[in-house]
Amino acid sequence: MKPPAFDYYRPTTLAEALSLIGAVEEAKVLAGGQSLVPMMNMRLARPGALVDINQVTELTEIQTLPDRLSIGALVRHYQLEQSPVVRKYTPIIAQAETLIGHPAIRSRGTIGGSLCHADPAAELPVLAVLGDWELTVQSSGQSRTIPAREFFLSFFITAIEPTELLTAVQVPKQTAAGQIVEYAVRSGDFALAIAAVTVDVDSSGTVRDARVALGGVADVPWRDPEMEQEWRGQPIGDNLWRDIACTVSRAIDPADDLHATASHRRHLAKTLIQQAFKRAMEERRTTTQLGRSH
Ligand SMILES: Cc1cc2nc3c(=O)[nH]c(=O)nc-3n(C[C@H](O)[C@H](O)[C@H](O)COP(=O)(O)OP(=O)(O)OC[C@H]3O[C@@H](n4cnc5c(N)ncnc54)[C@H](O)[C@@H]3O)c2cc1C
């Protein structure tokens, strides 16, 4: 199918993009187009105009700051997968990118588009909630920062206003071991369930901080920081990972849908959480050994 008619604008500066988004009625931002264009073709989205931000170079940088990376909204999935800076400071992002769609999709799709599209079964929104990312959002003359946990409101709905543009994502440097694992029916499909974890352990093998975020089990990425406090001070090991997985899988409330039953998603969450923690521990061992041999 083809989309309904729309007007098309191609600003070349951020100021121009913000002014168009503020002024043009029923405008939508076009980033990689990997979600918006199929939705327009299927007539699930009918914007009156597209503001194509692909020429706005101010949105394409990855900046390394002392405590975080500041990632421009137009940075593409493949860049996050390959960037040495991302691999060094936030390796869980590079890992997640290998799970997103196919290379053709990753060559166009962007971090900003992925977050603003807010599919609850997408990988980057799950990491955003897990890692307490902050989203920098601008409109003409104004800028605000939205914590990831306040950004996702429901299926495909975010806290961003129609006159606002997501310009950059503030990602704290990863200081703990972290892993993301998922189950999809076919490689490249959206996952039925995603589990992402980070775990910070002291020298005696006790948890300083452990976090779990899930995708595909609710209308927004799932996380419960209050529950995480119970895990602090516990000795690491398979018993703890099993306890956490059981507690979380009882706490979530997934829905039945065309792709999976609620109980199947609950089972997947339980299995994936344990797998993610075990892999995070392997990662920690490898990093410690490498550290010793250098
Ligand atoms: C076959 C297929 C498989 C896929 N598999 C996966 C997968 O497994 N996991 C996954 O996470 N994704 C998957 N995707 C989606 C892909 O990751 C998209 O790149 C992403 O969801 C949207 O990014 P985009 O840059 O293409 O955004 P677009 O499609 O251009 O835009 C998406 C939405 O975000 C808005 N938007 C975009 N950028 C901004 C901005 N800077 N500020 C404000 N609003 C903005 C647009 O207006 C639109 O509403 C898949 C896509 C396809 C076609």
C-alpha cells in the first residue's frame, strides 16, 4: 500500500527543524523511517507533513563526557553497534543492537526513533529504563530533560509533545556487569520477551546493586526499583538469580495476545532473567581475569 498524501520538509539545521515542528500542523518527525514509513504505508499513521531530520548534523554525534555518553537522536543502530566508545563505556548497548531487526534496518533506524516509537518489545527503551537514561527534548526556545522512567507512558505513547524534538540521550557510563537476552520466534523479529540486567558485586561476592528491566510484558518497559533494594546485600549465585526471577515473574502482569499467552510470557521472563544474570557473572569473571593478566 501507499501512504496518504503529505507535505515534506527537509531542514538542514536544528533551529530550522524546531521551528518547522512548532509551526507545521499535524507534522511528524521522520528519522530512519523504519517504523513510521511502514505505519504510513499501512495507513496506521496519517501525518499531514513530515519533517525529515536526516540532514541535521547537530543530532549525529556521540560525545564522551566524564560520567556519561551524550548520544545524538539521529545516531543509527549500526553506529551504536560498532562505535568503540559505546563498546567501551556502555557495552550493553552494543550487545542489544545485534538483536535489533536486520542489518538493513540497523543501517537506517536511529536511537531517537526507537525511543520515540516506544514499542514495549523494543530493546533500547528497555535499556533506557534499566540504565536511568535521560532524554533531552527541545522545542523552539525551550529545552527539558525527561528521565526514561517518565518518558514511556503506554504502547507507542511517550511524554514528548508534538512540538518537541528528542535531540539527545544522556546515557550514564556502565559501571556494573550487564547483559540483555531475549526470545524471538525468528532471528530479527521483535522479541516476545526481553530481559536486561546489571549487577554490581563487591569483593566478597555480595550484591551492591542489581537491576532487572523487561520488555514485552507490559505496555511500557518494566522495572521495580523498590524490589531491587531487597536484592542488595545478598550473596550472588544461582539461588539468588532464581529467587529474583520468581519474584519478578510473579509481580508482572502480561496480557494474552496474538503472539503469546500471558503465562508463556511470564515463563519467558523467568527463564531470561536467570540467563541474563548468569551471563553477566561470566562477563564479570572474564573482565576480572583480563584485568589481572594486564
Ligand atoms: C522488519 C523490522 C524489524 C524490526 N525489528 C526491531 C527489533 O527487533 N527491535 C527494535 O527495537 N526495533 C525493530 N525495528 C524498528 C527499528 O528499530 C526502527 O529503527 C525504530 O523503531 C524507529 O527508528 P527510526 O529512526 O526508523 O524512526 P522513524 O520510523 O523515523 O520514527 C518512529 C517514530 O518516532 C518519531 N521520531 C523519530 N525520531 C524522533 C525525534 N528525534 N524526536 C521526536 N520524534 C521522533 C517519528 O515521528 C515516529 O513517530 C524493526 C523494524 C522493521 C521494519
